[in-house]
Amino acid sequence: MSSIAVKKLNVGNRPMQTYVYLVSTYINQGVKRIILHGRGENISRAVDLYNLINHRLGGLVRLAGVDIGTEEFNGRHTRYIELKLEILL
């Protein structure tokens, strides 16, 4: 099993279970940090995803940091949030 330092997961409109599956796959691959990136209307979905992951994986995941701001996307300034998760394995 190779150890990958960081994976970024862009949270969109897919079902939440898809993102939970991706996070568990990343953990099984040895990823040590996962960044949940939510943009615009998906900011609340990124936070909901963190809460779901934290509820299911409890002691395996720790919130290491939160970044908020704006970025240019499709020629417009858009709000975003990045939730940085640390895997405690």
C-alpha cells in the first residue's frame, strides 16, 4: 500500500454516499490528508459531508483546518470552503 500525502475532493451534486465511499477509498490507499473543497452552493454540502464522515469514522478523522475565501471560476468570483481532514492511522 503506497502512502499518498494529500487528496483533494471537489464536492458537487453527486449523492453524499459517493463522496463517503471516495473518502474511505482514499483512507484505504494510505492518504494522510484529504481536502474537501466546496464552491458556491456546495459549501453547505462540503460541511455536511464532513459531519457525515466524522459521525461514521469518528476517531479516524480530525479536522486539521478550514480555509474560506473567493476564487475565480468561469470568469466570476465564487465563494469556497476547504475543510482539511487529517487521517489518524
